[in-house]
Amino acid sequence: MIGYVLLVGLAISLSAIVFIYLKLYLPSEKPQCYDDVELSIDEVVCESATPSGNAVRVTLTNRGLFSIDGAYIRVGEVGRLNKTLVNNPNTDRLFPCNGVGIELKPGETYCESFGYSGSTGEIEVNVEPFVFIENKPVLCSKGIVSKTFDCSP
């Protein structure tokens, strides 16, 4: 009987030690995106067809209080959850239209054309911004914006 009590006590002690040891290695707080990050989609235009499909021109304005480092720009059918990512957020940063700077500061505008080989007709564009906090990209899920436009031939 004493052996069982010692065995259970040893197991509980070891599990507590392992729990405390592993808790030290986990980050206590995940970086959060700023509350006042806000993008607006000023214009979305379906440009003339290219050999690989259509081209979509997107114009964004930073209406928030913080600079925005990049964004995931997705285009697809209205109501569809999985849309096509048309930019590469790792290399396609949100440079201002005037070409000065490496981030989109408050009040600045971003404009770029992207190839899109999806369907035509009523199309939706979603933009999810991100910022770098402590040299790590942090998604701003509260700042997602969408706009519907007509991309008929």
C-alpha cells in the first residue's frame, strides 16, 4: 500500500516539474495587431484581358493611425470562402503609389495591378493587412475589408 502511495506521489511530482519546465519555453503573450489599423478599398477595376486571364487593379488607402507593412489580397467569386491570393505578401509590400517608402503610412495610397485567372462576372476582393511587431508579421484580422466589382468581358 505504501508503495502505491509513493508511486502516485512520484508521478504527480514529475508531471508538475515537467509542466513548469515546459511552461518556461512557451511564449506568454502573442503579439497583437494594433486596434487602429484600417485600410479602405478605394477602387477595384478589371482591366483588359491578358493571355493568362484578367488583370485586376486595386487601389487601397491607409485610413488608420499606424503604418501597414503588407497585405494579403485575395480575389474570387462573391460568397466563396476560399479566394485566390493574387499577390505574394513576402515580396509584394504595400509601397505607396508615389514610390517613396517601404510601408504604407497613414493617409498614403497603394495602387497595383495583379493577374487573375479566375471567373468573370461579379467578383469580390478581400484585403487582410499585416504589420511587423518585433520583426514578426502579425495579421490584422479586425482590419479585413472587402469590395465587390464587375469583371465582365
